[in-house]
Amino acid sequence: MFENARTFETTYAGRPVVVETGKTCGLANGSCWVRYGETVVMANVTASKKPREGVDFFPLSVDFEEKMYAVGRIPGSFTKREGKASDKAILTSRCVDRPIRPLFPKDMRNDVTVVMTVLAVDPDNSPEITGMIAAAIAISISDIPWNGPVASINVGYVDGELVLNPTLEQRAKNELNLTVAGSADKIVMIEAGANEIPDDLMLKAIETGHTEIKKMVEFIKGIQKEIGKPKFEFESMEVDHDLFDEIEAMVGEDVKKALDTDDKNIRDARMQPIYDAVHEKYDEQYPDQGAMLEEVLYKLQKKIVRNWLYEGKRVDGRGIDEIRPLAAEVGVLPRVHGSGIFTRGQTQVMTICTLGPVSDAQKLDGLDEETSKRYMHQYNFPSYSVGETRPSRGPGRREIGHGALAERALVPVLPSVDEFPYAIRCVSEVLSSNGSTSQGSICGSTLALMDAGVPIKEPVAGISCGLITKEDGSWMTMVDIQGLEDFYGDMDFKVGGTKNGITAIQVDIKVDGLTMDIIASAFEKTRKARMYILDEIMLKAIPEVRPEVSKWAPKMLSTKVPVDKIREVIGSGGKVIQKISAECDVKIDISEDGSVFVSGLDKEKAQQAINIINTIANDPEIGAIYKGKVVRIMNFGAFVEIAPGKDGLVHISKLDNQRVEKVEDVVSIGDEIVVKVMEIDDQGRINLSRKDALADLAKRAANKE
């Protein structure tokens, strides 16, 4: 029945890879299952038979589907089925899209869909990397035209050594999370989060990954040669060269004049009458080719901008390695916990930082071991930021990707939860966009975190580098690309980092790949620019982290109690913890390991709650002073509760500095009084003294004076 079924085997980073084809999904253009260890991902690729009408781009969609059965879990949603893709799935889809897209024919308009479905997960073998390889195999053996194959790998840095596709145990102490995609000759995609890794080590990691990638590419080529289908012919949407020459002769000089400005609004205003003139002349002649006319004008602008750049001219008059005018400010909003605005030319990003209790950490329902994260970075790109009008419909894949990039850039410098027991949320609002808003959000978020009093280890800045290549193989890079240079250039090489090293990378390209020389040039230029932004702009706006969090932020304190005492702290039905929360006006969170986090606007009350919890979990300290409540009165003294479930006796002789005839002359039930622990006997009974507590407090007050 399955006469076309085939199996291919190899090893990758020292672990077995098994590829199965020809048995399932027979109606897809290309399909395969890839087993990496015990991780299994199925990839399917399909293409429409005809081009999509009226589009001036290649309509590719890539989806990475996480199935909870792959890790033996039932989805946590109300419907108990997978719904909207998780952020991680979207980021993986983008990591597959970016390396494969430039390798499709640029003049093809047939819809192509790539779907990777995770069927089983072995934590030691990444389903993301497995999915990337499966997608490359499925496209390669299909009949869809594609100039592949490519392959991907993850590179880590563990205990001073570079590690390929690190295992779960290795990832726990990993300093680098680098995903590299490449062809046999070039690098086609880089995505990285790193703990301030130096440029030279990052270059070595990329080279190490590419060496292994080449082996997988050869393996895929072997499969393609053996079972690959002939590629189908497609209707080319390449522009008419004669028409291009006609339009260039008609408006070429006008386009040059229109583009020659650093103001996006002026440029757009100048270009509009040119578009109108071209359509007025050619719409009747080409009634169904509106998209082709738009493509001609796009290519004309691209040709002009690329020629300028290669000659050393930029549309805004800057030098090739010159950064646009910069500005930074903090504390721009009242009452929020921290805020900052970072401006680079016409790109402007405002970030607001909010601090909350650790329980506000985001819960994750995905396939890997990460179940929550306490630092959240979100990026919003409204239509007004580019002078357009469209309704807001929530974040798209681009927004999620840019938010994740800024998040990765800042995570390595954040304090641990023990040092700073807060959940942290940064929201970057793009106010104006003319290129590199994701890097602006890194800078804006650093400003907001410092303004909020988050004790980050080092400030982080982000900058991008562009690329122009020629058919003869020559190339040049330029720093801080604006929108037009990104749109018409060949690369957007984004790097975030501190003075010590790189914390994040994201690379988008429109060519068939990058050489190591190009990557080294991008590292050098972005590092110099990063140092300038940090020293001359950001640290002049806020030289160091605020010494304290905002008065509007909750004050967070933490302690740790023995695990066997958690039940006592919580109390039956939560009565004890609810009582402490109400009396001290705080919120209390307790983890399974005994970590206790207390948050409240009043630091003294939060400390009071911590003291009560410590008293419940541990025996009261002899000599310590507590504020307790009188719960019972006897002839010989008063019983005072110093913590829920813990009370002690204040003998009548220890109630006051003078002789006391009746206990009721000094205290009543419900009174709150200060007491000092004098003794704890063999049976755990606590003897307290109000007299000694008052004397000690008076002595402290006198010493302060």
C-alpha cells in the first residue's frame, strides 16, 4: 500500500535523525516526518496552482503548530483544545520564514503554505530545530520552485564551551541561545539571546554552527536528488523591462528629487504626484496591471536608493557610519513606575515599566519546561506611527517578534528574583517609525527600567546595520538604517548589547545569504554605535538606576520559611494568611519551595507582615521586640498574641515601669502593645515583657537623638 514510503537516516550534533516520507499526507506538494531523538515533527508544504491576483509580493505563510499531546498534557483553556498560537510558536514560525523566504523566486505570486506540526517532544532535542529541518526537507522534495536547501541549528555556551543543540540539562546553565540557519555556503538567518557574549565569541559560535549545518544541507540534497519532484513552471510576475525603462525615463529624475530628504512625510508627499502621473498615463493601457505599475515604481526607487548607498550617499545626507540625531529622556509620565522616550531621527519609542508582585508573572502553556516568566516585554506598532489610518486589532506576528527581541536583549541584565522580588512588565509604544523601532524599544526599555529603580546590571542599547550587495559579489554595510534603507536594502542586522557584550541578535535578509566577512563587519559597526549611544545619549539622560522604586510601585519584601511550616503560615482554609494580609494591607504569595513574597505600598507594613510570617515559621527570638495583640487577661498577667497561633504571657510585674495593681489598669482585650521576648521554656511557653520593650525603645530613641 505504501510503495512510495522511504526512510533516510543521519546524525546531527551527535544524535540520530530519521526522515520518513511517502506514507502520509499524500495530497501535499511535499511532506515528511523528522525524528530527532524522540522528538517528532511533521512538515507539509502546499502551493496554489495559479498566482494570486493583484499582489506585489510573494504570498508565503509559515505556521509552527504546538500540540499539547506532544508532551502528554491537556490544554489549560476552557475549550480544552489548542487555540491561538503561543508567542513561542509564532517566533519559531518567523525563524523558519526568514531563511526560506529569500530563496523562493522573487517573481512568483503563487500562494505557498508551510505547516510544521509537533507530534512528540523529547526535551533534549528541540522541536523548533527539528521543525526547521523538516520544513526544508518538505520544500526541497516538493515540486515548488525553491533555491534551497537550508538547515538550522542551535548553539549554546556551557561551562566555557560551545555546544551544538544543547540538551535540557545543558540549557539550564547556558550562556548563549543562538539559532543559526544556513545554506552550504552562507548564513541565511541569525537569532540570539546571550549573556553579554563578546563579538569574537559570537562569530566563532556562528561559524561552529555553520560547519554542522553544511552536513545537514548535504544530507537534504541527497534526499532531494533521490525522491525530489521536478519543479513546476509558474507564471512569472517579473515587470516588463521595456515598461520599466519607459517609466524610468518619464519620472526617474523626479523620483530622485522626491527621495532626497531625511523627512519621511516630505518624501511621501513628493512621491504621491509621481504615482498619480504614472497611473494616469498607463492605467488605460494596462487596465488589469495596477500591481505591476506599483512594482515598477517600487523597483525604480530601490534602484536609485541602492545606487546612492553604494556610492556612499544616504537619502538623509548622513555618512555611511553616521547615526541619526538621538535624544533620550526619563520620567515622562506621572504616577507610572518608570518611563522613558528614546528618539532616533524620525523613529521614536516610549516605554513604560510596571512593577508587580511575583504572582503577576505570565503563565505559559507550551511544549517546553518554561511555565512562567517574570519579565514581560510587549511592543505596540499603531498605524499613526507611520502616518497611516487603520484600526488596531491587537499585536500581529511582527509586533510579537519585535517585543521578544527587546525582551531577550534585556533579560541577561535583570536582577534575580531573590535580589528584586518583582514581576516586571515593559510596554513599548512606537510613537513614530522610520526604521529600527525594535532597537529603539531596547533603548527605551532600558531607560524605563532604570527610571523605575530596577537594579539592572548594565544598560543595554540596540542598533541595526544594513547591507547592499552587487551581482559581482561586492558589498558594503551601513549603520543605523532608516525605513527606506531597510525596505530597499539587503539586510537588517539588529544587535542589542551592553558595553561588555551582545545580549540579542536578529537578522533579516533579502539575499541568498551572508558571508562571515559581512557578519564581522556588522558586529564591528554595531558595537561602535552601541558604545556611542550608551555613553553620549542614554547615560547622560539617567547616569544610574534610581536608588528606590517609585512611591507608586508596590514595596516588595521576601523571606523563606521551612517547607513543613508553609501550612502553618497559610492556616486552615487560608485564615492565617488572610488575616496577615488584611491587618498589614499587603498581598502575600508563597511558593512550594517556601519562598514568601510580600507586596504593599507601605514598606513598614510589608516588613510587619514579614516579621509575623517569620515568627510563625520560626521560634520567636529571645530579646526580639514584637507588636502584639492582647487576647486574654488573667489575674497574674495578660496573654499577648505576637503572631497568629503564637502567644506568650506578660506577667503583671512586667506590664509597666511602675507597680500594677490590676492588669485591667494597663491593658484591655484587643489592645496592641509592644513586648519583648524574655524567655522560652522547655515546653515552648513564651514569657514576654512590656516593661523591657518600652525601656529598649526609649533607649533607641535617645541614641538617635
